[in-house]
Amino acid sequence: MMRVIAIGRFRDGPEADLFARYGARIRPTLTLTELPDGKGAPGEIKRREGEALLAALPNHAFVIALDLAGEMLDSPAFAARLEGWLTLARPLRFLIGGAEGLDRPVIVRADFVLSLGTLTWPHLLARAMLAEQIYRARAIASGHPYHRSGRPE
């Protein structure tokens, strides 16, 4: 099973709708675990959120942390990586931090660090974007026409 573990809580809105729409289409199912925002000074928030993320992981999970400094992949490369990760017979966990980002121990624990690009995105929107890319990756792997490679002419 694939799961996104994220800091912060969705409220009803378009971001939650997008995540739900793509999550429902993905096989294996993509689910979401939300953890509360940390409180305190920025460093304390980052530490507490990091501890909560790490505590939410199963022992043998394969962890993909989303971080600005991570590796940027195009959709076909992400699809290939995801297919490889799914063959590991380990639960896949995608981690999304809060406004302060991911604490260093979370990055160190990650098996792969992924960047959605160098633009800054709201964390709730990042969840929806990740769900769409996972759906796209599964479509690429199955030969479904959802993904169109190259540029339109």
C-alpha cells in the first residue's frame, strides 16, 4: 500500500478534492495520514514535526521524502522509479513536511528524496500534485493514454 504522511490537515476544498480524485484511481490505493502542525519556534516546530513523521512510519517502509533539495525527475523517470519501488514488497510512504520543511533526521531516514521542482508550493497543493504524478506514473507503466510524452506540435 502507498500512503502519503503529511503535516497539516486538509479542509474541504479543491486541494482535498484533487487528492481524493487521484487517490481513488490509483492501484495500489493511495491513502493519506495527516499529522498536526508543530507548535513553538521554527526550529522546535521542525523537530517536533520530524519526530511525528518518523514515528508514523512502519519499520520496513520505503520512504520517499519530498524536499526542495531532492532529485527532480520527469514523469517517465518517476514512473520507472515507482515501478521499481513497488516491487520491493515494502510499504511505500511519501513524506510531506510543514511550512518549516523536513527536519534533517527525516531526510537521513529517507530512501529517496524527491523534489517537485524549485518553485515553492503550498503543502496542501503539493499533496494533490504528488497524487496526480503517482496516478500519471501508474498510467505510464500500464500503457494508458493519460500521459502524453513530448510537446504538442
